[in-house]
Amino acid sequence: MNIRRDRFNAADDGSASGTARTTSRRTVLKAAGAAAVGASAALGLSAPARALEEAPGGTYDVIVIGAGFAGVTAARDLGKQGKRVLVLEARGRIGGRTWTSTLGGQQVEMGGTWVDPATQPHIGAEIKRYGIELQEEGSIDRLILPTAGGPKEFDVAAGFAKIGALRASLFEGSAEYFDRPFEPLHRLDLLQSVDKLSLRDRLNQLALSPADEILINGETALLAGGTSAQGALTMLAQQWQLAGGTETGWNNTVRWSMKQGTSGLLNAMMKDSGATLRLNSPAASVADGGKGIQYVTTKAGVRYAGRTVIVAAPINVWKTIKFSPSMPAAHTAATTQNAGGTEHGKKFWIHARTGQGRFYAQGAEGGPSIPWLQAGPATSEGQLYVGFSVDPNLDVNNVTQLKAAVQQLGVDLDIISVKGHDYGKDEYALGAWGFRNPGQLTSLYPNVLADTGRVVFASGDAANGWSGYIDGALESGVRAVKQVQPYLS
């Protein structure tokens, strides 16, 4: 990674390393200049000049809070316009809920992973722009699904075909109420009643046999964040139509990943932005300073001034930042309701010795702690498997707990090591993948996406298209850039 160090400071004290610095001639001159500004404030200095005195961290055109895909997109696009941009990132790395690591000598994604450039236009454009190479997920040679009598191995083709047919039934009618899936409220007349339904409501409507429902309710419960009753039918139905309304399109959304890793694309975009990046700099407050100036103060007490602010943190995190004046009612409701991410969502990788092969295993709603586990890359010692859970009691970094949870799926793995992340316990995420609750699309999200003045909000949790996906985060960053334009001219 060849990125200028002055763009990637380790702390928000203005230094490159976060350590104390010796006094230099430049420091003395800067202090003298600041004193001069303070002395002349009474003479009626302009708001930007006054901001220099009141914000020792510096003054920018735009301050972006959060360096996930939404924030990095906004910073890159604004930087290309010649704007002076500051990005404040709470963590010691960029990426937010999307980051690349290693296990068993292989690259693994600890958050957002899969992309489909054919149906996801924003990520498709970035892949083309930066020449990102894609890699396809390996084939599955074993399929283990739940039955009333416990886990059972199914013929791979026949089992997936059965699940595909059940999905098609679940989303029947969605081509009408999401006839323009990137304009989700186009058929508001039809959506008003449908958006009230949870995934559990829809499953009840279908009156599936117990043998059929158990093949799909584990997926709906996992994606919804715990139970099928938590998630809105319209959330998955929109994604079904965004993917073309077919099982092939649906499967393509988990078919490709970036060979260079999500971090490769993020780093390229960040470098391209020319923005100043402050890592380990969580925002504590955003305040209107009057006369077109906004102040952002970090938890370390460093204050920055900007003409505009883009809050690109996850929706669930908005409530941890103090806003003056307060956030709009819709944004307050969204963050209070934890509308931006599944509260107990977890992702993990298991490195196991070879023996169980390249399998996909699925659990039923209310069953195993791991509803979804599938083979990943092979290693020199064995095989990687990736899984997801919404069980608040499962420690995804505990080998003993994971081994027992995997056995509930009907598989006994010889585990070498594990690596996982609990996004619900992550103070800078407070939840994993975004998933709407019943009624939120029609009553809440239109206002969450609306223009909010000099302080605008961007999050992959709230997009017209792929909410909860990398593409949705990119879309929200693009939207935020458009919303701040009137205040930058």
C-alpha cells in the first residue's frame, strides 16, 4: 500500500504517529498566527477565519465521519471536485463493517464480502474504475439441510432447487410492488399493505408444510436478525427484484468477491480522494457554529470546523453522537429503533483439517446457533469455512463453542483455529448487516434519505437500492455528495 503517510495519521492530535512532538519553528509560527486571529476577532473576522481560532484541529470544506464505503466514496468524490476534506475514523483502520484479514494463510473477509457488478451498478462502476479482479466462490459438493428428524444430507442439485422454489413462492407478487426496485416507493399504493408484513407473516400466508418451511425459515430468521418476525418481507423482496427476480440472480449476489480484498478497493479509493484521514478519532459531537460553520469534536477533545458534515457512520451509531441542534425526527427514530443493523449479527471463519469436504449447511429457525455455514478457500492444512450467527450467547472466537455449534448442523469439524467478529458488541457498529423492520420502508426511510441541510447522513443501511450491501453504501455516499453541494459553492 503506497499511501502518503500524512494522509493516514494514527491519532487525532495532528501527528503522524500519535506521539508527542518537539516544538519547531513552524509550530511557533502557527501558534503566533492563531493568537493573531484571536486578537483580531473583535474586529469582525469572517466565519471561516473565526473557525480557525475556535477549531484548533483545522477548517475544511467537508468533514466526513466514518471511513466505511459510504464515507470513503463521499471523500473521494468531493476530493475530485477540489474540496478540502477531512475523514474522521473511529477505528485504527478504514472500512468500517468491511475489512480484510487472514486465516490459515488465506485472505478472508470479516464483514461485507460479495459483489455482483451485473446487478449492483455502483460497485460495478468502482470495480471497472480501479481494475479490480473478481474471484468466484468454489463449488459445493455436499448439502446438509434441516429436517424434523435432524440434519440430513441432500442431493446438491435437488436440494438447492427445492430451496429456490420456496424462495420464489415467498416473493411472489414482488415484481408488481417493486416494479422499479431502485425506486422502491414507485408503487406506494401497493406497498402500504405489503410493508406491514414480516417474513413470518408471509410464511404463515404460504401455509407451507413443516418439511418445506424448515428448509427456508432458518435463512429468513438469520437475515432478519434472529427471528422471521423481526424482518420486513419488503426487505428481501426488494433484493429479490434488484437481483432480477430469479434464483440465478439471487445466487449471483453471493458468487463473486474481490481478489484484492475489499480493503484493496477501499485503499485505492482513499488514496484517490486526497483527503486528510484521522484514524482512532471517534466523533463525540456535531454542533452548528452559525454563519455556515459546523464543528465536530472527537472523544479526545479535538475540535474541527467544516462548512458541511457527512455522518457516514452506521445508523445504530448515530445515537452515540451528540447533535446540536438535534437530529431530525426520522433519524432519531431510526437510530433509537436500531434500524441500521442486526443487533446480534456475527461473522466468523473456521480453519479445519480436511475431512468434511466442501459443504453448505443450513439450520432451522430456533435451531442451531449457526444457521449458515459453508466452505471457503482450501489451505495447506485443510479447509476454511465461513459462517454467520445471531445467537447473542455464541462466542465466535471460542473454538469449543464453535465446535459444539457446528455439530448441531450435523458436521464434526477438526478445528485448527477460528477468527470471528461480533458486530453487536462493536461500539462503532452496534449491529451487523442492515435489515428493515416491518413498516419502516414506507414510514421511515423516505425521510432518512431526505436532504437535511449542512449535516447530511450516509449509510449503507439506508439506500434506495441495495441496503445492507456494499453497493448500498456506495450509493449513499454518492447521494450525500449531491446533498452538500448547495453549501459548497
